[in-house]
Amino acid sequence: MLLQPKKTKYAKHRKGRLPKLEFRSNKLRFGIFGLKALESGSISAKQIEAARQAITRKIKRNGRVWIRIFPDLPVTSKPIESRMGKGKGGVDHWVARIGGGTILFEIDGVSEKLAMAAFQTGAAKLPIKTTIII
């Protein structure tokens, strides 16, 4: 199940700029251990789901996992070999804009060693540098 909004006001968005640092969502809220982004970037819904699956498999479905990011920005693409012009392409996939310092995932109810291992496997699925915080 990939994350994406149920309904949006506008179908297509402009790219915009990535935030350099994030100050709002940079502290743990739900769990004891967290996976924190060190740099800004965009993470697709497929990458979020792959990381979530890797983390939940590693902790053998014990404890609880929170996803603190949501892909709400549509990315469009035009068909291959289409000519220039003719407007913007259709929505291809959804991404989440991430600023440096954002908490991506949180875990509770597992040992520190297991949480570290789970976050290392989850971080391997993501396109940005991350660190584990306690």
C-alpha cells in the first residue's frame, strides 16, 4: 500500500525549493528511537514503503513503528519519445519533501540493538543520508 493523498485541490504542482533545515519535526514525539535525515531531499512513496517494510521485518513485527513523513507532492512525467510542448505530463508518482533534521521514522517497544539494526536496513532504502537518534 503506497502512501498518497486521497484528494488534492490541484492535480499538478510546481517543483518548488527544498528546505535546507527543518526545525518543526526534528524531535522525537512518539517512540524512543528515531531515524533522522541529515540532508534535504525528496523521498518517493515507494522508497518510504520499502524502508517501512525493511524496518518492520527486522523487528519481526514487535514494537511499534511510526512514519513521520507523508508524500504529498505530485511529480509529473511525459511519455517517452513525446515531442516538445503539448503541456505538462500526468502525475507519475508522489514524493515527500524532506529538510535536514526531519525525523523520518520512530520505533518503540524493541531493544536498542534491534532498533539500530532495523534503522540501518531501513536507511539503506532511502536516497538521503540519515542518522539514528535515541
